[in-house]
Amino acid sequence: MKVTPTELPEVLLLEPKVFGDERGFFFESYNRRALAEAGVDVEFVQDNHSRSARGVLRGLHYQIEHAQGKLVRVTEGEVFDVAVDLRRSSPRFGRWSAVLLSAENRRMLWIPPGFAHGFLVVSDAAEFLYKTTDYWYPQHERSLLWSDPVLGIRWPLSGVPLVAPKDAAGRTLAQADAYP
């Protein structure tokens, strides 16, 4: 597995070894030992799967208590995937990193606890799978405003994205609950 730190060194781009021939392809999408060797030595407790149409923007989500680490990947289509550092003690507080994840490139992204996460679907549709290190607690879920000009995320938009009401009402970085 190839491991590349992003602009946020704790957020890791993971590229599995893919074995392909005329029959198709095979790769390990999850191997605890290989991930631990890559620096992601965690226990996952929940898998989530979503499908979204082009122009859907989900996020930027995080849990202020029971912070979740997420291992994310795309099994159909392509997304612009974003992580934002929300650790006030970090020298990178408020900075973001983005990568394109697709079914074709088979890349995965590790987003550790302490970061907000979101994605924009840039293909006709996308199926998005992710593992989490803690369970979903709706009372602790928060949304960071995806369009906060202080963050300055350069979303590859063609028009206004389709967002959930909770994401439209997300808080700016200045207003957001953050981690110590």
C-alpha cells in the first residue's frame, strides 16, 4: 500500500495494490495489519454507505464528542473529498486538504479524529463508503459551513450545490465548536 501525507500530514492518502488482468481486478480494501503499518492503527466500529447525484455536497461533518476517524473511498463515480483541521492546538487549525477519490483510482483517505469531513460529487452519481472509529451520536454531530470564506475551500462547483438543511445551516470556523 502506498501512503502519502496530504497538506495536513495526519490526513493520509492510501493507494492499495491493485491486481488486474482480462478478468477484472482485485485489491484489499481493508487490511488491519497493512493499515497499522501505514500508521492507521485503529479499530473501526461502523461502516456507512451513501449514494449521491452530481452536485450533492455532504459536510463538513464532525462529532464534537465521540470524535470519529474515517477511512473513506468511492466505489462508483468520483468525489472531491475534503478534510479540515479543527484542533485549536494544531498549527494547521482551520486549514483544509482535498483529493479526488474515484472508483477508477481506488484511492482511500484516512481522516483522523479532530477533523471535519465532506465531499462534493463531481460525476453523474457516486457511491461512497466509509469506516468510522466511533459510532454516530446525532446529539454530538456538528456541521462546519462548507462555504465559509475564511476556510476558502476551492470546491469544483458548476452552480449551487445541493446540501442538506443541517449543512446549509453549518457554522463558520469562528463560530464552530472545535477540539482542544
